[in-house]
Amino acid sequence: MKISKLAAGYDEKAVISDVDLEVEHGEYFGLIGPNGGGKSTLLKVILGLIPPLQGTVMVYGEPPEKGRRHIGYVPQYSHFDKDYPISVMDVVLMGRRRNRGAWPWYGKEDKKAAREAISAVGMDGFEKRSVGKLSGGQKQRVFIARALVGKPRMLLLDEPTASVDARIEESIYKLLKELNREMTIVLVTHDIGVISSHVETVACLNRHLFKNNEPVITPEMLEESYQCPVDLIAHGIPHRVLAPHEHGDEGGIR
Amino acid sequence: MTFHLMDYLTAPFFQQMLVAGILASLACGIIGSLVVVKRSVFIAGGISHTTFGGIGFAYWLQTIGLDWFDPLFGAILFAVGAALIMSVRSLRDRFREDSTIGMLWVLGMAAGIIFLHFVDPSVRPLSAEAILFGDILLVSTTDIMIILGLVAIIYIFGLVFFKDLKMLTFDEEFARISGVNTSFLNTLLMVLIALTVVILIKVVGVVLIIAMLTIPAATANIYTRNLWSMMLLASIIGVVLTTAGILFSSMTDLPPGAVIVMTMGSIFLLSLLGKAIYSKVHSFRESNS
């Protein structure tokens, strides 16, 4: 995915501008930024839902309207109506719409692919269950399965662990790590702590993009993007993503 | 006064009333379910009230000599027109959606009142009240033919686009990135809602249309786990309760539209109550096991 000199927004007003970004195939990339910083605007441009005001976006060498067929998109599951009468199988089958086209029915191979995707996210036996009655973590898995069933080259997730508890969160990241062996993972979140311990590369977005090509968030990046001093606290060595810094022995920096 | 069921069942006016009610319920099973899951009840309300203007317009045309212009044609014209106006993307972006709907709603009603004012009483067999609250007693054979055609259109499009309509109503953004032409499909759904509304005018009248569209579907939603079975159950509930309502209104001499709506409302409330009791008992058992 390659984004250059991008400006985008609504009604000719740019929410984000001068965004340059390159994500290589196979990367595990995290995009963080405060709410209102333009994360969802950037997502919409990448998915071809709104046209850029300036600059270009290429997804696997094609403009978003075409290139998005390589993207498996996982929206925030909390947006869905829990009373909508729909089964896990039916939701996952939606991911085959692109393969199936306007033809009114899904076929055998679609159902087979759906069962495989449900199995890949560890939801075997849940095919006929009502999506509205599942827990947050289970719903998230169903939406990941829906993204996987179209055999994408890149998985794009919007706040995948918003409102799930820490244990479920960990299991979802474990799943993403496994999926990363076969595909690019792009993760968008406002939760710095979450992203830092899992991704390989990271960028901060707040109207402009700040990136260095390491899995490290520097205080400068954060302060520039959040426009205010930010506390960075790293919990223990294994999860450390902060650059070595002066007060390293205390595990925190200001 | 005694009530003789067989006399009613064999009377042509009663049979036509039943046929219209059943056809309307079948349309409502499909379109009502989509309206409920997409939360478009207010849109359906707006479309249904504009048809009052269309009916007034048709009677006015009859007054000035266009005898063939059936009131249902006027209703179709205004309902589909309102549906198309509400589908215009730029209009929805420019003004608040609910304000646009509200305006069409009242403008349609006002136009109807003005048109009816100029109508020659001899061409207008119906009072404004009959248009607003239903005149199922006066369903003609022509009406049945028009309604049958509309139901056929609704079923054909509903079935052909079922898979995409499910996607659209569940997750419009995902539908769009998956290649569904969402603006076309949204417009199509609006037009199908408009046609369903036209069918319902004859059965329950302009004001009570929303009840036929939403109550059977909302009741079916309580018991079903996928959209397909929701549509099926909503159709069955609609057919049974409409028939029951028509029979009851004939027995009691109460207006059929209002009786049908009250019957549906009672069943919905009973279903909610039943569900609440069931889940209470269920959780009580689980906590004791």
C-alpha cells in the first residue's frame, strides 16, 4: 500500500493532509492517533469510500476502488444492531459477495470457504448462532472471519479490541499474529498501549502522519501527533517499544 | 343482530376484503422486515402520508375529466415520487434526513387537503376520513388487480436482491466496498417501500400503514434468528391477524383498519410479555442448576 501527498476530508475541507505512507506486503503495521485525528478518514480513503482531495493512494498497485478487493476489512463490531436477526454463517458469507457478484445466491464453494474461515478464527460450531447474542470477543472473531473468507492479501482492522476485556484482547492479537504469516495486517486504534506490544511498524496520525520505520513510538512522535506532552509507560521488558531513554530504570519517561 | 359467518364468507365484498388484506400482509412480511431492521420506519411514515396528496390529486383529475385516473395511480405517483426525492444523496447530505422526511410528510397531507377541497362531491365517493383510516370495505376488482401486480413486483425484486438487501441493511459500508451498488439498492428499497405503502392504503388507510409495516415484522423479530425466517413469520403473522381483524370487525361492526391494527398491537405486547417471562424463568432455572 502506498500513499503519497494525500489530503482528504469532507466538503472540500481537509481533515488530514500531507500524508505519505508505505506499507510493505507482509508487514504488521499499527496506526495510532487521537480520536478526531483523521484515522477513520484515512480508512475511508484506503477503502475507496471517499475520494482523496489531493495526492494518491495505491493498494497493491491499483486505485482503492479496484485495489480494495485485496483488503479484508474488519469494522468496529460495536456499530452493529444486536437485534438484527442474522447467523454467524450469514455474516461470514457476506465476505464472499465480491467473488459471487450480483447473483442472488451463494454456492457450495462459498459455504465451504465460510466454514473454513469460521474454523480459522476458532469459532467452529457457532455457524448457526445468532450474532447479536455473542460476546464482544466472539463477534470480533466473526467479523475477522468475514474479512478472511474473501482470501485477502491485507487485513485492515478498525479498533479491533475496543470494549473487549484484556484476556480476549490477548487472544485476538495472538490470532492476528498467526494471520500475519500469510497476510499484511494493518491495525488502527487510539490505544497506544495495545498497539505497541504487537506490531512491527507504527505511525501516528493527527492531521499529519508521523512515522519511523521501527516498531518504536518515540515521545517526539507522540507529542507532535497528540499536540501535548504524553506519558509513555512501558510495562516490563518483553513489551517494551519505547526507544531507550534516560529514565529507563524507572520504566517511564516524560 | 346475529352474525352469520357463512353469509359473510360467501359475500363477494367480504372475499375481496380478505384477498386485499392477505396480499397486503404478504408484501408487509418482506418489506416490513427490511424497514424494521434498517430502522426506516420514519421514512415509511413520510412516504405513506404523501400518498394522501396523491389520492387527492387523482380525485381532482377525475373532477376535471380524467375519469380513468384511479386514486391508486395518484398514490403510486406521489409515493414513488417521495421515495425518489428521499433517495437523492445530495439532498440528504445537504439537509438533515429527518427534516426532509418531515417536510414531505406534511406537504403531502396539505396538498391532499387542498386537492380534495376542489373535488366535485359526485366523483368522490370517499370522505377524507375513509382515505386516512382505511376503506377496505370498498375494495374493487380493479384494486385487487393493481394490488396483485404490486405484490408481484415486490416479490420479484425482493427475491432477486435478497442477498444484497440483507448486506445493505446489516452493514452498508461493507456492502459498498464489496461491490454492491448501494445507491441503486437504497433507491430500489425506497421504491419497494412506496409500492407496499400503496397496497396498504386500501387496507388500513394512510395513517395506520406504519402499523401493518412494522408490527408483524417487529413481532417476528422476537422469535427468529435470520432475516429469511423473520420475513416468513412476519407474513404468516400478518395474514392470520389481518384475517382475524377483518372477521372481528365484521362481527362487531367496528372499522376494519383500526381493528386490524389493535389486534396486531395486542399480539406484539403479548409476545414481549411472553418473552420477558420466558427469559426470567430461564435465567431462574439456570441460576438454580
